[in-house]
Amino acid sequence: MKVDSFHTLILPLREKLFRHALGIVRDRAEAEDILQDLLLKLWSRPEVWEGISNPEAYCYRAIRNMSLDRLAAAANRKSVQPGLEEEDRSYIESESPHSRLVRKEQRALIDHCLSQLPERQQWVFRLREIEEMSYRQIAEALDISEELVKVSLFRARKRLQELLLGEELREKKQIEASQEQNEKL
């Protein structure tokens, strides 16, 4: 691969690839390391690019595989510790603690519901809704047909809606139960 090709095809994908890795590993520093490893690997092995028809799809698949490998390695080491970086950032940001907590709870709820979907639906949903990829790009990245992308996305959205509504009803019932308990006291 020529320097120009690397700069025009790969470097513009950095942010999307980073977000993709971050969505998998949930750790900013780890996602940055994975992206850097991928870029270094691509830069140092230009012969790999000769047979690749869709570099974007190749990069998405590679970053996904590298992220999953890192997760597996971390699980084996059992040394995953919550970072202090997120706590430190809360003092710097101007967002109120309440807003930050609400946003964090919403994100956790969506992640929880998303994790209950089949793997293909998770990937299709993330690539379409978060990475804003076209149906064709998703089909190429996941090596499936565009029709299957559309069906998977429809099913993912429908199931997420059901899961989120179920969680909302469950939360309302818990609130009502705690209010009844408080009234009894």
C-alpha cells in the first residue's frame, strides 16, 4: 500500500474504528491501544492490502477481532479494574452529578438490553445506529447480504424496544412498591 492510500483510505476511519473498539472493550485507553496496534500492523504490512477489495470492511472486522481478543485476554488474567479516569473526569466536567448519573444509568440500561440481543443483531445495530454505516457497508463488513442486514436491524430495533419497555414497566412497579412501603410507615 502506498502512503497516499493509507492516508486517504485508513486514516479517515480512525474515529469510527476507535468508537467501534470502545464499544466493545469499554475502556478508552484499551481502545486507543487496539487502534494503534491495528494502524501499525496495516502500515508495516502493505502487501496485505493487495488482495483486499474493501479496506473499510477489512478494518472493521480487524478492529472487532482485536477488541474481542483483548477482552478474552483480560478475562483470562482477571485483572480488569475500574479506572479512576472516569471519576477524575467528573470533577472537571460542568455537567451536574445528577445529569451524569442519569446519563450513566441510561447508557447502562441500553447496553444491558443490547447485550441480550443475538450477536449479529448487536453488530448490525451498532454499525448502523452508532457508526452510521450504510446497509451495503454493514453487509460487506459482516460478510452478509444487505437483505439480512435490514432484517437483523429491524429485529434488533423491535427487540430493543420490547426490552426497554419491559425495563420501564419493571422500574415503575418498583417505584410503586417502595411508595406503598413508605406510606405504610
